[in-house]
Amino acid sequence: MKNVCLMLVLLLGVFSVNAQQVLQGYIDTAFKNNIVLQQKNVSLEKAQYALKAAKGLFLPSTAFQAGYQTADGGRNIPLPLGNLLNPIYSTLNQITGANNFPMLENQTINFLPKNFHDAKIRTTVPIINTDIINNKRITEQQLALKEFEVQIYKRDLVKEVKTAYYNYLSALAAVDIYQSGLQLANEGLRVNQKLLENGKGLPAYVLRSQSEVENVRATLLDAEQKVNNARLYFNFLLNRNADHAIVVEKDDQGNLAKVESLLLNLDISGQREELKALNQVVGINQTVRKMNSQFAVPKLGAFLDLGTQSEGFKFNSNTRYYMLGLQLEIPIFSGNRNNNRIKESHLDLKNAQLNANLVAQQLSLSAKTAQNNLRSAYQTYQSSQKQFEAASTYLRLIERGYLAGANSFVETIDARNQYTSAQILVNINLYKVLTAMANIEREAASYILN
């Protein structure tokens, strides 16, 4: 006897593990294939690149810059070099008896460049810039926010996959129940036909049995359609072909064993990604406020130019140059725009804090409501089990009484309908409990994400 009990325990344990593995496999498939989750991951990847770009602002940047200009006309500067120097050069030539000092012509210098180019490689680097520092911090917080958004959707997806799976199992169970009901109705029809053939029945009973068979068959067709719809939605969540088969593994008792623990222990403090995300939003607004408050901090940068300038596209030692410098910017007046931005950021921060407090209260209320829903669903399930046991016993007694002539055919139909309804009710309430458990898991953020 001990060996038999041990074997049953081992079989139940293996069955429970297999059921969990099947459902876990579907959740992993949803994580891989779900289109909305893929979109969330794309947004997360974009945020990662945005952070890399923000970090790159601290590094020097180098660019090639070139310009070409040509013009004619405009203002001129007369330079009377000939008038100034020619008398002196003439006297020097007479004294030296040579012609070492040539005569010069008066010159005119135009203000506008003609056939002039300036090509250079400019390197700039920030030295003091609080905007870059704060922008990097904001980008880091936005990346964390995107990570929380992915986790939030994953948890919602886990709940949706589990709920859809339980709905599919419930629909399948309903089909099995109606098939059993159809068998009972056919058996009732067969019994009434035999009784009529033996002169102990009534034609009305046969007609009523045929009507009941057709009614159950129509209900069975509707239940089968619900199975198809449940399969369509489940495969939609997994982004699979609509007709893809779903593996059925049940662990009803193993799941129900967890109900009492969930009813006693439920803690969402500090675990919900929604709260963490809202704290990140508060942090972003704090960083924005800090950045706006530092508008008066000077900005200092350095630059280095290596280039060439000339007219006529010449390139030699005389055209090459370098220029090294610092650039300092100190804001003095901006029409009070900076102060207005500071006040605006204060209000944004206050609004984010209020929203975080509101959502925290809502999540707490939602968790308690989910716990109450689970308790109610579990109690209803236990009650429906007792109803089913009573309906089963009542059906057996009525069928025996009908065959013995002690009960009417109407009573057998009523007993059979009560049995089927009670069986359906147990099935519905069972999966209501499992769905409520999935909701509790979502509210408590207890599912372990990879």
C-alpha cells in the first residue's frame, strides 16, 4: 500500500512539472514572438543608443570645414605707396649710383575677398558644460524607464497567456462535458425507444428525448466554436499560425494548493515595475529642474583649427596655419525665460510625485481587490463542487427510480440538466480560480522574469 501511495505521489509530481513546463514554454514563445513586445524591445534598443550618443558629447569632435569666396567691387582702401616711397627710392638710387630700389605703383586694396578659400580641420571639446552632464543623466533615467516598460509588458503578457490558456482548457472541458451530456441524452433516447417498443413507454417521451439530443448537440457545436476562438486568441498572443495545435497539460490540484498561500501572503511593496517606472519619472523631472536651475553656470569650451587660407587655391608654407582658442559663454539676460522654465519644472516635478502617489494607492487597491476576487472564486469553486456531488447523486437516484417506474421522465430530464449544469459550473469556477491566481501573480509581480 505504501508503494502504491508513493507511486501516486511521484506521478502527480511528474504531471505537475510537465504542466508547468508546457505553460512556461508557451510563455517563452510569447516573449520571443509577440509583436508588441518586439516593439518595446526596439524602443529599449533606441534608448541604449541614445545613451551612447549622450556619453559621446563629452568626447572631442573633429570636422572638416571649407569655404570659398570671390567678389568684386565694393569699398576700396587706397594705398599711395608710390607717392610715399618713390622719392625716397629715387634719392637712394642716385646716392648709390645703382638701381637697387625700383619705383612702386600706388595700390588699391578691396575689402571683399576674390577667389579666396579657407579649408580647415576643427576640433572642439567641452570643458565646462552642465547641460551635457544633466542630459546624460536624463538619458540614463529614460533608458531605465524603457527597461521597466518592457518588464511591465512582459508581466501583462504572462497574465494574458495564462488566462488565454486557461480559457482554452475551460472550453475544451466544456466540450467534453457536453459530449458526455450528449451520450446521456442518446442513452435516454435509446431507453425510451426500448420502453415504447415493449409497450411501457410513450411516444411523447421519445419525441422529448429527440428534442433534448438536438438541444445538447447544438450546445456542443457552440462549445466547439468557443474552443476555436480560444485557440485563435492564444496563438495570436504567441504570434503563431491561427490553427497551430495547443498542447494540453493540466495541474489543477497543484495550482489549487497554492490558493491558501496567496490568500494569506500578498505583498507588492517595492516590487511593481510601475512604481519603479514612476520613480524614474520623478527622477527625470528632478534632473530637468536641476538643469534649468544651472542656467547661470558658465560654459567653457576649447577648439583647435588646422587649415590653409589663400587666394587662387595656393598651398604652401605661407598658406598653412593653426589656431587654438577657448570659448566662454556667460548668460546675462534672456527675457526671464530661464526663471519661467525653473518654475515650470517645479510644477512638472510636483505633478510626477502626485501621480506616483496616486498610482501606488491604485496598485494597492488593485492587489487587495485581486486577493478578494481569488478568495471569492475559490469559495465559489468549493461550493460548486458540493453542488456537483449532490447533482451526481440525484441523477443516479432518479435514473434508477425512472427505470423502476417510481419517477417520471420529466424528472430524469431535470436531473440530467442539473448534472450537466453543475459539471459545467465546476469547470467554469475552476478556471476562474486559476485566472484569479494569474491576476494575483500579476498584481504581486511574483513571476520571475529572465
